[in-house]
Amino acid sequence: MFERIRLRWFVVAAVVCAALVGGTTAAAAQNASSVSLATTGGNVTVTQAEDATIRGTSDLEAGTTLSVRVQSAGDTSPRFLKTSEATVGEDGNFSATLDFSEIPPGSTFSVSVRNESNALAEAEGVVVEDAASTTATDETTDTGIPGFGAGLGALAVAGLGAVALLAGRRA
């Protein structure tokens, strides 16, 4: 009789844990969107111009507003902080235009893309002298922030099962 009760508690605990972990995984997957910045040689590159553009792609819904923040890095002088908003298009692409006309070529910076308070992507960048160097073979670097994976869910279910089994043995 006690064996049947322990088995029931184990099954109930496993089902509850799976529901909780599954719900967390689904919510995390829904909130964990992929945003990638266009890079050249591993860096975001912008020209020294008034209308320098930072481009990227996203799986967010079309019309979603993103905040693009660019901050000087290393020993770049003059120090700077620039922000712009970008809107995700129907094709998933977005672009932010910023003024880099007074930032010398070779200056380094970091870029972050956010949606509300969620950091979606980060990358390093450099200011280049002419537009020709920014169009030579663009690469896309996936810097999305992932949610919980199936492995973590399985581990949580196994851990809860072990706890339920130990609790059943003590009873």
C-alpha cells in the first residue's frame, strides 16, 4: 500500500515539475527573441558620416521598436554615447542611423540593442573611413539571448523525482 502511495506522489511531483518547467521554458522561449547585428570581420562597422547606419535582423514582430545604443570603448577619443531607435520591418530587418561625422576612423565602440528593458544583442564595432570597406562581405553574428533549454527541464524533473523518492522512503 505504501509503495502505491509513494508511486503516486512521485508521479504527481513529476507532473507538477514538468508543468512548471515546461511553462517556464515556453515563457522564456517566447521572451527570448533572436537579434543579430550585421558585422564585417566580427565587428559592426560604420563610416565617419552624419548618416552612419547600423543594421541587423530580428525574429521580433514587424513594427517592434528597438533601442540602439553605441558607446565609445577602449581609449577612443573623444568619448561618446549615441542612441537611436529602429523599427523591425516586415522582412525582419532593422537599421539605426547615427551621426559619426566627428568620430575619427579607427575609433572603437560597443553596440547594444534593447527592446524595453531586455538586452537582445551586443557587439563591438569600429569607425571606418570610407563606405567601400563596410559593404565587402557582411556577415551576421547571432547574439540572441537564449531561454531555458530542454536539458535544464529534464534535469529539474529528474531532481524533483529524486526528492520525491527520498521523501517517500522516509514516510
